[in-house]
Amino acid sequence: MERITRRNFIASSAALTLLPSGVLGRGERTAANSKITAGIIGVGGQGINDMKSLLQFDDIQVVSVSDPMRKWDYSEWWYRGYAGTEPAVEVVNRHYGERRSSGNYDGCSAYADFREMLEKEDLDAVLVATTDHVHAVASMAALKKGLHVYCEKPLTYTVHEARRLGETARAQKVATQMGNQGQASEETRRVAEFIADGAIGAVHEVHTWTNRPIWPQGMRRPVETPPVPDVLDWDLWVGPAPMRPYHPSYIAVRWRGWMDFGTGALGDMACHELHPVFKALNLGHPVSVEASYSQPIGPDLEKTSLDDSWPVAAIVRYEFPARGDRPPVSLVWYDGGIKPARPDDYESGRRWGESGTLYIGDKGKMLDGRLIPESKMKAYTLPPKTLPRSPGHFEEWIRAIKGGEAAGSDFEFASMLAEVVLLGNVALRTGKKLLWDGPNLRITNDAGANDLLHYIYREGWTL
């Protein structure tokens, strides 16, 4: 007989019980008045930080965690800042132990392999906060089980994974959210309302820049082969990526710079910074993308290649077609400390920040939600607040699980945004201007470049 769980009991009994419309959540998985049981996949750094956020909601109960590192070394500055000093299981058990009067709780289970957790635990939802290269396989495994999924940005490691994840989430009709928390902000909505109000006219150019990377990039892979720490299952950590010998420079925040495991500065930040741009301008797929990059020159006076790690700094240029009565848009991304030129009408004494987004229209300019120059901003009559405001980024996901409206960065939208962002990394690796057929997921002017839209997973791993 099929193992009876709380989730499939609710789903099966729905056919026997008359319930009012909306009582069951998205995908008919979670009753609107029941507690959501959640598992966390990846509890180092951002993962345990996200987990602590979920613990603050009475609607969710964290019952299991999974990570191939059994105990994180919190001496790393990244984990000191994000995680504190307490292992994930202890954080969960201490939290619920202090609140036992609110209901029964049997303790938090822990697994090295998320696949085992998904098989054994009775979950309604999972939060995925692994390294980038595991995002898709973990999220897809959960989606195929009908679970609601929250996945940190970037949604996936490859363009192909993003398309597949979006399609599967749509078919499963579950509640999803990508972890680009700024999308829930007031500024995101005001930018869209300013542009819709015609504050700077029709926007035809956007420049976005970031101070990332704040981790090493532009490195050659290490040649030393130190022993794997006892607390780490290295085979599971490598997951679907090509196997390589363990080295400590691959873990903690440093993994972001390695091409096999992370997506570099572009993958880390563009899903944050470009969300308001895509929403305000209704951007879809670009028609082309090209990129250039800077690499350090080592003692042998030879530049490092993009075989192992992402570049020290990069510029990526996307061209988007006209949309209805809106003109084509050139979108330029800068990282590694590179910035666009200051506009002539930007006050000389005003700081040109380490990150920002500059919108250029046929009637003016706007930087991060403020018109340029400041005198124009002060004279501007603010438009009405026409867009719905967010209750909060995690709150959006919980609301969707309970049967409410879709979250602001659900996989329907996030998969498209991730596709475009990650296409920039393909352009970096080819050094060519690529012509893009978005609907057919195909580069039309370089057949070989299509191989970079995905890669062959190691044996035992599937999407």
C-alpha cells in the first residue's frame, strides 16, 4: 500500500469532503488553515539565514534540513555575518523548544543528501539555498513531488535549467518564489509607477552596475589535493558538476567565483538588480547579447582564461526589441568595479554609488527611483500608488501556498529573468555577439554556443 502521509491524506480526502473555494492552496497541496511543514536544502550561509526568517512565521514549521557539510566552519567571515555560530538543527530545535506550548514538535531531522530527505520526510514545501549548480536539481526534485518551492537566486545554473524549471512549476501549479528579496520593496514599485507616469519619457537605455564580486574571481584551479574534512561529503557537494579533487578554496563564499559551481557576479546580483527593470519596462527575451571581460595577468605574463573561474570584471550588453508602443531597449550590465559614465546633469558633488541602475528616457533620466538632477525630482509631482504593495518577500510565498495570489518572483517570471541573466554568462564564455531566439531557446548565429546552454550531469544526477 502507498504510504499515507498528511499531505496525500489531505489531497485524497478533498474528494470526499465539501470544502469552500480557496480552502486548498495552490496545487491543492496545503489546506489554508493548516501549518506548512518545510525542509531546508542547504543550510550554510544564506540558507541558515533564510531558515531563521521562516522560523518567525507561525504558518510554517521547519521539520528537516539537508546539507553535505554536517557542521559548518563559522569562522569564515561570510558565515559569521549570515549564520551566527549555531548549527541549523540546534537553531530549529531550540526555537521550537521555546514554543512547545504552541503545538507538538518531534524535533528537526538532518540529512546529507536532499534526495533522501525528500523521499523520507512528509513535507509541504522546501527552501533551496545550495550552491548555484545544485539549485535546479534540488528544486526540480521537489517540484516533481508536488511541493511548494522557494529557491535562492539565481534560480538555476544554466539557461536550459531555467526553462525546464519554469515549465514544471507551471504544470505542477504549486507556489514558488525566487530569493531576490528586493523585488518586494517599495522602490521597485515606485520605479515602475514613475516610468508608467512618463516621468522620463520612453525609456530606451538602462545601465546597471554592482560592486560584486566580493569573493575571488579570475583564478586558475588549485593543484594541491588536501584531504576532505571528516564533516563533508565531497561527492554530494560536487553533485551534478564534473568531479574534481577537494580544495577549501571551492567552499564557503568562494564557490561563487568558480565556473563549475557558481555563476559569478552576474549570476549573483543581476536577478536582484534587473528585476525592477524587467517589471517596469515589460522586458522579455533579448534579441542579442555580447560581453567583454577583464582578467588579471599573472607572473608568467599570461592572462588567465575562462576555463575555471569567472572574470574579475565584466560588461554585458543586451538588446531588447520594441514592445508595442515602447521603443527597443539597450541594457548594459557592469561588475567588478566598472561603472557607466556619470550623466552631465548629475550634480558634481553627488556620490556615484558602488551599485545602481540608471534609466535613460527621451525626456530625462532616473537613478534608483530618483529623477536627475535632484532639482527635477523635487519639482516632480509623485504619481498615485497604482501597484499593489508587497506584504514581504517570504510572506508572498506563504500567501501563495495558502491559496493566495502568486508571489512577485514566482518561477513563471523568475525562470525567464534567470534565462536572460545566464545567457550573459554564455556570451562571456564565447566572446561573441550572440543572436537569441528566446521562444525556441536557441542561439541562431553560433551553433556551438548552444552547447553552453546546459551541460551533461555526472552519473546519478538528473533534472
